[in-house]
Amino acid sequence: MASLAMAIMHFIQFVRRRGLLLAAFASVYVLWGSTYLAIALAVQSIPPFLMIGVRSIVAGAILFGLARFRSPGFLPARAWGSAAASGVLLFGGCHGALAYAEKSVPSGLAAVMLATIPFWMVLIKFAISVEDRPKMMTLAALVAGLAGVALFMAPSGPQEIGPIAPLMVLILLGAAFMWAAGSIISQRQSASIPAVTSAGMQLLCGGAALLVASSLKGELAGFSPSQVSTVSWAGLAYLTIAGSVVAFAAYVWLLDHARAPLVATYTFINPIIAVGLGWAVLGEHLTLQMLAGFSLVVASVIAVWRLEASAPVERA
């Protein structure tokens, strides 16, 4: 009877863990995919750096406040140093660079460039780790996924988007690199800090950096909250609660419970979710080329899941 009870307990724990993993992946896949639409609404009447900074600060205060209410006490300076490093890279670096580049770069190209995040994660892992190096087959599967994203987002008609400045492409690739680096820093220090606490700390630090950037860029000059439209307030609220409080907390938790290249497959799914919402909400059309790219992305994600899901997660 004791062995049977133990087997049942192990089965319950397995089901619970698998359910949490699926729920967390669903959050970063779907919620972050839907934020493209929310961002488009929010920046209609809110400057981009200010909008992202406020979003991060408010979400960080909510998460950090909840964490401290449940587990009061002081956190070591080393934990704040790691949170500042990852938060500034994730939000001040990646989101700031993305906001700057998207003034002159189509969102489709930006999405494809940010889909290189898993490759940067793999390359960083190869450089800094011997025991936790990703499998070469994982890299091959990621290549297929990136090809699917490019096929999905590429123009299917004769329209031209005009020449893209090489500097903008480099900025977007740099944004992807900074998100990958920030994610790995977060993963390496997440074993000692609960996910909700870590997410709140990173959002607070990254949001503070963005507010400084907003001030230096002159976004606050002449800005008044009374000028913000109801639609933009709604977009900001959705980005704060769904995009940051829920999805980013899930992302940080995933980094502590799954391998980084597997977690980063969300960058393949997000553009597809965004275009799907555009089709459902805004009446944008889908093409056979998009469906072919979607199929390739799904195959890539399944392959990465099979290759990486059973591998151990590195703990710092």
C-alpha cells in the first residue's frame, strides 16, 4: 500500500508540473503574441519609451509587492545587482532598441529579427557552458523555425517596403541579443529567488531605465495624461496586466524549469498570434504562404520540445 500511495503521489506531482509548464508556455505564446495589437493601440497617444517604462514599473510594483507580502524581508544586494543587469538588458536594451527601430522598420521585419533570440541563446550557452550546451539538432530545428517565421511574415504580393537601413537591422539584432543575454542572466540567478520576486525586481529595474531614457529623449516635454485616449489607456492596462504581470512572471518561472532554447520558441509563435489576431479582429487576410510558414514553425517547435524538454535545467 505504501508503494502504491507513493506512486500516486509521484503521478500527481508529474501531472501538476506538466500542467504548470503548459499553462506558462500558453501565457508567453498567446499573451505576448497579443501584445502587438495592444502596443499599436497604446502608442497612439502615449510616447513609446514612456509607455513601456510605465508598463514595466507598474507591473513590477504589483509583482514585487505581492512577493514581499507573502514573504517579507530584505533581499541581498547581489540579487538586486543581477535583477538590474537582466532587467536593463530585457527592457531598457531590447524593448528600448525595438521601439527606436520600429519608427522606420516594418513590424514584420522586426518580428523576424527578434525571432533570432533562440539562436543567440544557443550561441551564448555554447560560449559560457560546457555541461549545459544545447544539442546540435536543437540548432537545426531552430533554423527551420526561423525559416518558417520568415516565410510567414514575408510579403506575398508585389508591394515593396522600401530599402531598410543596415543600422536598423543591426539594432534589431542587438535587441534580440540583449533579450537573450538578459534571459540567461535571469535563469542563472533564478534558483535562489522566487520567480514572482525576480520578475518584479527585473521589471522595476528595466522600467526605471526606460523612464530615464524617456526623459533624456524629451518624451515628457508637453506630454499630459489628459491627452491619452481611452483606447490607449486600455492598451496600456492590457500590456501591464496580461503582458507583464502574467506573461513575464510565467517567462521567468519557465527559465527556472525548462531549458532556455525551448522557452525561447515563443519568438516563433508570437508573430503568428499577432497576425492571427489581425485577421480575426482587423479583417487582415491570410495566404497559403502564411499557412505554409505556420506549419514549418509548428514542426520546429515540436522538434525543440522533443529535444530539449527532457534535458536537465542548469542551476547556478
